[in-house]
Amino acid sequence: MSDLKEKIKEGKNFIREKSSIKPEVAIILGTGLGALVKEIKHPQVIPYQDIPFFPTPTGPGHKGELFLGKISNKDIVAMAGRFHYYEGYSLFDITFPVRVMKALGAKILIVSNASGGLNKNFLSGDLMIVSDQINLMGVNPLIGSNDDSLGPRFPDMFEAYDKKLISLTEKIALDLKIPLRKGIYIAVTGPNLETPAEYNFFSKIGDAVGMSTVPEVIVAVHCGLRVLGISVITDKCSPDALKPANIEEIIEIANNAEPKLSRLVKEVIKSL
């Protein structure tokens, strides 16, 4: 058995000792979006620091707790807080929880993030469903030896974000009268925000930019999870609308958008 598989087993077994929940859906909550956990019925909460091989997030707006319980009568596991490459963690650390949630039984991963809007038609507070991604981080979580029992050596990213889940989410958003954008998410390492020249370049190839999500999605695809991604647009980064960014304002905008994100995700889970 590979070292990675042993660590996954140890993490899974620890969580199993704390909770009998066998999640169908896994959720990763991004910057300022942790309030979705209020929708979880009878939650069992485990601090990351207690779980073997889980790091502890240091980014603003990230709690560092694993929630297990029910949303819309479905068993779920939710990460309130994620890890970023800029915090100094390896991509193994960043993506390890995805593999543990898969081992717990999850079939679907719903991942959210706060991101800068590159598309000039996007407004702060908009929700954007991720149709595809571009990895500009210069790193990949699958580099190194591959355990074929965990996933293929060369996973196909043709449909990293599940088209059926996208269609379902678009329909539900329409029914709920929640405006929903759709676009391509670009991942960079951070922690610095981008230069005007970088924003100008990025706006030609994508619709939103952030410092997370892509590593987790690559690993999710590798281990066979269906993925739904939703970004909260927290600031306008189109070249003709640039102004200095304020992290407190970004978190506030994410917090303000959280209720509609919660409603949307809750109904999506209900419809699965």
C-alpha cells in the first residue's frame, strides 16, 4: 500500500470514529463563505488540527473545521476553510482533504471561492458558475509517483466541471431568481494581487481569477469525483475598472453574497 493511501486511510478512520455520516456530497467553502455550514442539520464538527495530516489554514476568512451532517436530507461533509499554496503548504497538503472526503464516500465535490472578476460585465457580488479552468500556478498536485488505485497517471480534464451539474445549477438559479454568470476561472499562486498588465492579459483568456480551487479540482478529477464550481465575484479586475483592492472589503462582499450562495447550493444538493 502506498504512503499516500496509508495517510488517506488514517485520516478517514479518524473521522469515522467521530461521525457515522457517510457523505454523498463534499463541499469546500472559500474566503468569507463559511456561513453555509449553518444549513447543516445536526452537525458534527472536527477541527482540522485534530485530523491526521490535515494542515491548518492561515488565510483570512477560513475557519479550519470539518463539518459532517445533512443538508436537504443528504449526508454531506463540508470544509469550512481551505488551504492555499501561498501559505507555504505543499500541493499534497492542499489537496489531501479531497482524497479523504472521497474515501469517506463522496461522489460529488462542490467547491466555492472568492475571485476577482475579469469579465467587464461582471459585478461585485455576482455568482459565477465555473465552466472550465486555467492553471497558471506553475505547479500540479499530481507530479510525482502515481498510485493507479487512486486514479490514472494521465487524467483527462476534458470535462473537469460536470456539465450535468452545471445545467442543473443554472436551472435552479433561474427558478430561485438568482442571477448566475458563467465563465472560466484562472488560478495563480498569490499572495500578491495582480499587476494591471497581468489583469489585462488574464482578461483575454478568462472571466475570473483567484488563488485556489484548481489544485483541488485536478485531484477531484483524478480520483473520480464529479465537480461543481461556483465563484463569488468580490471585485472588478477588468483593465478599464481597476482600483486598489482591500482584503476586508473582499471578505465583506463574499459574506454579503453568502446567503444566495447558500440557497443555491442547498437546492442543488436537494435535487441530486
